[in-house]
Amino acid sequence: MKKKKTEADKALDEFFNSFIAKQKAAGASPAELAVQGDDLIKKLMKRFYESALAGEMDDHLGYEKGQRKGGKRGNVRNGTSRKKAISEHGELEVAIPRDRKGEFEPKILPKNQRR
């Protein structure tokens, strides 16, 4: 039984097919496509992790970025810090959000873990 593709799956397929077609039209060899593909995958993974971490921070604080939280004594965002994570495609430098009270514990990339 074949799984039906969602709109997101179709959009990703279209994006990757377009990327490969553009690279082939520019004269890229299969080896160059592999290198560029790995770079693209690393960029997508970085974006995914940063989006997921931002969602975790929203959940932790109880409000989305850009919204005003009631009261001045509550915990608020306090910038980001960099973390180098190692994946099967190489090293990624990910921006980890911080909170003022230092209570945020990321689940997707836990503290003191690089892999």
C-alpha cells in the first residue's frame, strides 16, 4: 500500500527536483551534486533544529516570540548561544535560545550532548 503524499511532501519534492535541475543545467557533475546536496542537507537540518528549539522555547515560556507577556518579573528570552552538533552529514553550528532565568532545557538537542 502506497502512502499518499501530503502537500508538504509534494513541495519538498518540487524543491529538490528544481535544485537538481538547476545544478545540472549549470554543468554540475554527479560528484559536485553530492557535495552540494550534503551542504543543502546541513542547511536544512540547521533550520529544522533552530525552528524546533524556538518552538520549545515558546512552550517553555508560555508565549510566542514578539508577544508581550504580562508582568515584568516573568521569565523572558535572553538571546541565543551557539552549539556545535555533529550529524552524519558533518558538523552543524546551531543557535540555542536562552531564557533570563536559565531554566530552559532543550529536548531536541539536550545540554552537554553533541550528537
